Amino acid sequence: MVSREAPGQRGRLTSAMRPEGRSRRRKLAELDQRIAQAQVARTAIAHGLACPHEDIFACANFAGGVAAVLAGCSLEEAHARVHPRQTT
């Protein structure tokens, strides 16, 4: 196997192999997950603000979304149940 290390770097761990490199990647993945959750929550709030019903509790979509969350679905799954993608 041919080594592709830079001169003077032989035997050193790359940043990806260092424990702190793995920790940073894990933290980045956690942040990505939190951002995705925040985006889903933002979509839910935007839907609520745009709802034409005077009383949000009278909206069948809202009721369906709440029921899905109470049944254990994530907000993303609840949104997908209430607003299934249309296939053409």
C-alpha cells in the first residue's frame, strides 16, 4: 500500500482519526439534526399562520397533525400525513 502522507507526517493521525475529530463530527451531526427539527417546526408554524380558519382548532389539517403527533409521529411525519405529496 502506498502512503499518501505529506513529508514529516508519517505516523501521525489525521484529524479525521483523532478522537476530537470524531467528537466534532458528532457535534456537527447533532447540530444538523437540530436545524432540521427547527425547520420542520418553522413549517408547522407557517402553516398555522396561513390557515384560513378563524379558529385553528376548527381546521381539520391542524387536528390531524395534532392527532399524529399525539400518536407518536414526529412533526415531519405528521406534516406528511396531513399534506401527502401529490403524484402526477
